Amino acid sequence: MAAPVFAAQRAKERNMILTRFEKIQIDLYQLRVPFDGIFTSVFYVVTDTGAAIIDSAASAYDIETCVWPALEALGEELRVWPLPVRQILCTHTHSDHAGGLLTLSSRFPEAKIGVFGRGLVSSRSGLRFERLRDGQILMDCIQALHLPGHSDDSAGFLDLRTNTLISGDSMQFFGVGRYGCGVGSWSAYRETLERLVRMDIENIIASHEYVPLGGSAFGHDESRAYIKGCLACADQIRGFVRTEYLLGHTDPAAICASFDRTIRTVRSLPPLPVSSVQCMLEEELLQRS
């Protein structure tokens, strides 16, 4: 192997901690990248036909100071360099998942970029996207799943060898950090969760540590409970907002403040985003019109 340029030494020179990819399953590695008091994830998947990287952290700075040194260290561990990356996949194009895409793709110029939608990635970026199809099989063993709700382009990637789902932000529970439960379409979100309950999923790895069940589930029963737990959280939020609406409260900010007073502080939950409540109220009004 042609060795990388001493990832640990480069990290030392840049006065940073070398964050490493953690082996989660056979041929699946997760890197936790610090982001605004929480973390976002980058995944590395090894297949018989090459490798895929899923998500690209939040910025070029993240790639240069965290992701690339960690990839170098992983190359040393796997005794493979350069890394045979054929696909760069996006769970969705929010900035904390796709902000480093331009820089990462420049490191792997031959890799195809797979995404269900452009989202916040600028059309002027010069990146060439492959628009994914729901159910599409990539690299013989990774199934792309369109899982809208959090965003229109939200996706999961199912490793068919182990039935391990890299779920991105498709399951929000009560949310994470100061961001709370971010949902752009509650009807689509519930359809996604009901679809996942019906699937044969053995393990789940999310991009963040969600409240209250965290960022992973292992084994069929635990994974099913994880998805059902997410459905229960969605129903609790929806029930609260609907009750407020029926009481004549239609201001999203006021409803969020009420949630803070009556539920959030008592149960130590993340805040309820105004944008999520606004989307729910709009859907409620559409159903009644």
C-alpha cells in the first residue's frame, strides 16, 4: 500500500484531535464530526466493487480537518490507499450533511454523487449529480430508499448484506440538540415511518443521537421498537399541536412556547421548532378545507 501522509502527524501539526472512523458492522464505519454542540455523521461502506461514502459533514473545513485525516487513518487500518471510493451518497442536502460535498468530491473526482434532490446544494457548484430512484441498487448491495418527511429529499441506505439501515435524519423522535424535531411534511413523515415498520430491518444507524432512543438500534426487535418509538413521538407532538389548534391557538411560536412550558422542561426534551409546527398547522388547515 502507498501509505497516506501520516494522518496522526498531520492532526498533531494542525493542533486537533484525530477523530477516527468507528467500525459499526462488517464493512461499515461511522465518523462522528462535531457540529454545533452535537455531531453529524459520515459513513464509509466497503463492498466487493469498491467503497461508498455517505454524507460529507458541514463544511470544507470539516473535510480538511476531520474527515480527510480520518479517511487517511482508515486507509492505514484497512491497508488500502488510495481508497477505492466509487460513490458519494447524500442522505439529504441540508448543510450539516452536504456542506462538505464540493471539497470531498474534489478528493474523489471519479466518484458518482447520488442524491434524491439538490436541496441546499447550489446548482452553481459544478457538481454532477446522479438522481437516485427509490429502491435502486448501488454497488450490488446498497439499496437507496427515498424517505421524505424531514425533507423532500431525505434518504436512507440499506446494506442488503446485513439489512443495516443508514437512516440519516429520516427518524427524528423528539429531535436533537437545539434543533428539535425537524419535519417538513408530517404526512410524508408518517408514511415513511409506517413504511419502515413494515420492512425487514436488522440494524439502524442514524446520523445524530436523537432524544430519547439515541442514534442506533441493533437486532430486529430493537430496530422495530426504535421505529415504533419514533412513531409514538410523532403522535405525541401531533396530538399536542392539534389540541392547541382546537383550543383556537394558531400562532406557531405561541404553540412552541406552550410546549416548552408544559412538556419540554418537565421531560428535558429538545425544543419544538416553529417551522415544524407551521407545517403541521398548514396540513391541518388543508385537511379541514
